Amino acid sequence: MKLKRIGHIAIRVTDLDRAVQFYHNLGMTVVWKDPDWAYLKAGEDGLALLSPSYQHAGPHFGFVFSDRAEIQSAYDRLKAEGADVREIHDHRDGTASFYGKDPDGNWFEYLYEPTTINQLARTTS
């Protein structure tokens, strides 16, 4: 498995609109905002804001891969080793990811992030 970088953290917020405005005012770029979560970037680093109604994942940190095949390979390896991992999902923005837990129960995400995501963040700032 060849990790590119730690790409984002995801935190729970009580008021999504307020949190988006706060982090935007700190200089982050809003990449997208849905009714139950939002994604902001500062350069290459991301922050996911999860509203109380967001049910797909809890607070976590995300490792980024630059090759989609690496996600499948990492998933297969971790699953074979008995790690607690969820199925891979392809997302509407061209990314693909899966969630898992470390031995202490902390959530992580392995994420394939194509170059177009970084270009989108630069063009929406």
C-alpha cells in the first residue's frame, strides 16, 4: 500500500451552516455542501464537516491514494488480515473510498482522490 498523504479529517458539528461559514472565514475553500455534510479545503488538505443527521460515517481521518487500483488492493489486504473494514464505494465526484477501524476503534478512510478534485478546489476559491 502506497499512501500519498493524510488528506482530510472529518469532525461532527452541531450547526453545519455556522461551521461552514466559520471555516470559510478562516480561509478554507468550500468545495461542496450538502444538506447533511460539507467539504472544505486548505491547499491540498481537507476538512469534512458532518452534521448531526449525517449517518454514513463518524469522525475520522482520511488517507489519500493517487491510484484507484490501490484502494482495491488495500481493501483486499486489510480484509484478508482480519481488519474491520466496510465495502468500497464510488462517489459522485469521481472519488472512491472505504472506511475501517484501527485496533483501538478509531475510524479511518482510505480514499482515491483523482487530480480533478484538486483542480475543482482551486477553481471554486
